[in-house]
Amino acid sequence: MKKFISILVALTLMAGCFSCSEEKDSKSDSKPVEADTTISESDGSVDEPVVQQQAEFREYKAEDFKTINVNLTKTDKEPPFKLHSLNISELDFGERMPPCKQGEYRDKYKPDFSDIDDPDIDDEYREYMESVRTEWENICKVPAKGAIQFWRQCGNDIYAAVGYDTYCSGGDHEVSIFRVDGLTGEATEIYRHSDPESSFYVETIAVPNGKVYIAVRDKGLMYLDGDKLVPMHYLDGYSHSLMGDSSDKLVFMSTKEDLKEVPVDYEAKEGEVFRRYSENEAYLINGEEMVISEYLPDKDEWKEISRRTYTPEEIDSGIEYENLPRVYGKLAAHTEKPEGKRKLDVVTDEYRVGTGITGLDILYADHDRLVVKLSNKNIVHVFDIAKMEHYVLDCSGLAPMSQYFEGGIFVYASNTDSNIYYIMPEMGLTFTICKLPEAPDEMSGESISCSFNAYRGDRSFGFQQVIAVSRTQKTDPETNNVYYIDYENDETIYWVNGDEMNG
């Protein structure tokens, strides 16, 4: 990897990037740090006191910071990192015959094909159901090819939950977790579940500091010790998903719904939240509890960040996740609007910063730096608390979206035919990383769709491009509604390894 610029040179160049050189004379509202004194009396004498600094909660107003409007300067030099890529659709995880497709379990988990005998269904739908039944019967005769169900990245490695169980009414009975070398594509199995009596669906994978943690539906949180899974027994009965945006944080959102079972044809009354989970299963949601917690591996302890209970009205309005504290980098943060004011504060466990902004999205928060962007325009604000400087970067002329990672800002669009940029915030130095390709012309089908989004892993940040080609569509002739689409996906990921950026 070619190194473009060192931190020392970057700081030196900063002096020539801005015309503003006046001394900072602003004051903050932070409280002074108090000292705790411990005295040793082991031999009857008084030793020199040991001072332990206890950091106080800090508060800053927008005017406490010196504002610097940073001009973006494009360069054709190489960025200070390498962009890797891998087509994960082409990975080969082999083939297996799942145990639920054999012997006594074959009919136990057979899908419901009773609609075929319904005289009221149209001929096209009956034909489709018959083709599905034929496909299921063929699946029971030949091994299934492994397909990725969930994946997460750690540095240059991809950790993937791979399933071999298709068309099974009883869940996922043949699943493995692989570690894939992203630079070579070589896959190594690190855990295997093969049990016709027990389903195993991986909802989350996290790999901070090389240790693998997973959340399994109906089984809770676990970690991998060698080739064994060890239950963590935290909030049993809750559903868990990874929420942290930091490589060295394990932050989970755990939810539990208060459910009342009702008939699948139940007609919900005003104020009720009705959910149909399957053809034979439906519930009213009477409430939901949501807990956000951080797991501290070195102490084997949980730190609860927030806990909230939501009413059916709140769930139905879709605001249940609004303004929840979550980890952005190093610290949990959320926004607050002080009483009688329009502009938002960002609050962490360590400080409160008045941003002077009415609508914002938090991108990053650590002990001495806060990064936010406007909600309706790609203008990024970097608050350097150590220097008491506020950098403003208008990135809207490059692309509409930004993410902060390892000291820099990645700027990109949601469409594939666009550039990815990387900006050094204090200098405004802007690198063009690459231009993502469009869907290739040779991919034929009834329709083609492309999606592109940024993602965070552990010690990595990347972009996911999915080209979905619709091979087959089935449409109800009376309603003209499409009830079945067969897609073939081509999925490529592009990423930056945080360790390589710092190394």
C-alpha cells in the first residue's frame, strides 16, 4: 500500500490551507476536573498523595468553537489506503444434503402444498405451486449448494453464515459459519450445525478483536470458543441485533414484543397493531420493550445504555427507533432539543455539544471529536473538542451521502454509476477512490435492478453493490399482481481495512 502523507506532514500542510490564524479566546462551560486523593499509611508515615483524575461531564455551546469553512481540494494522488473488492456471489461453499430432507424428517418438514387441490385458485397459480412441489421433491434427492444467509466483515476477512436447507417448514437445519479470506476468496469452516431437530438461523455476527459473537434466532447470544458455541444468557427471550458502529464495541439492540395470538383473518380495530407472521400465525402487538446494551468482553459484563417501552400507537406510527442512543465510533450519542430552542444538542456520556444545527445525523463520536451532517444536505460538521475548532465541509457538490471512518470522510451516492470520494477533514484534501460499474449489458432478464449501500464491519468500512436480475415472474391474471419473482443476484463488496489505514 502506498503511503501518501503522514500525520506530521498533514498537520504541517494545515497551516497553509486556511487564512484564519487568530488565537482562540472562546470559553467552554465544562466543569473543572476534580482530584481524588489516596493516602497510604502502611508504615505509619504519609506518602505522597496519588492523584486519580475523574473526568467531569463537559458542556459546550456552538459559539465556544472557532468555525473554519474548509475548501475541498481534489487531488489525483493515491489515497492513504487500498480499496479491496470481492464478488461474494462467486464464493463456493460446497454442497450438502440437509438432515431434514431424509428419512422420517422428509415428510415432517414438507411444505404445505394443499393449495394445489383448491378448486377456487386460478390455473396459473396451481401450475406455479405444482412446479414448487416438483422442485422440493428434487431438492430432497440431491445435495443443496451453500448460500450466504448473513455476513459481516472484520478487516480483510468475511465471516459468513451459510445455509444448505431450502424449502423446509421447520427452519434451518444445516448451517455453517465460514471465515473467508477477502484477498484470496479461500473459505474455512469454523462452526457447523447439523441437526434435524433444531433450527439454527444466524441473525447477527460480530468479530471484535478476532473473537466471534453471534445471535441465533430463538437461542440468543453466543460466542465461539474453538469449535464450540457458548451461550451468554443475556436477556433470554429477546431478539438481538448488532447496533454498534465501532470495531471495538459490542452494542446490541434487544427487543421483546408483548404478543396476543389471534386468528389469521382477524380484523384489527382502531389503535391495534396486527401482524401476520405466517400463513397460520398472527398476533396483536400490545407493546414492545427495547434495550440497548454494550458487552464488555474483558470484564464479561453488560452495560445498559437505554431501555424503553413502546405502546401500540408508537409502534404503529413507526417512531420506535427514533433518536435512540447508539454507539457512533467510541461513544453512545443522541440528539436533544433544549426547551424553547430549535437547534439540537448532541449528548454523550462524557459531554454535551450545542451544534447550532436544526436537523442533523450523527456520524461519529469519541472522547475529543464529534462528526455530524445536515439531515437534508451533505454538509459535514467536525467538532474537534481538543482544539476547540469546528470544521465545516460542503460535500453536496460531490455526492449526497457521507460516512466517517478512521479520521476521514467517505462521500458517495446510492446509484452505481458514481464516484466514491475520500476527504481529509482538516485539510479538505479530496481523493477520487473509484467509479463503481453499472450493471453489465450481457445480464439479461425481464428486469434488472441495482442497489448500492455503505456498510460497517469490524475494523473495516465498505460498500455493497447488488445487481438483481429477475429471471422469472408469475402474475395473477385477475389482479395483475406479481406473486412470485425468481431473482439471481450478483453481489460485490468494496472495502477499506482500518488496520491498513493506520499502519
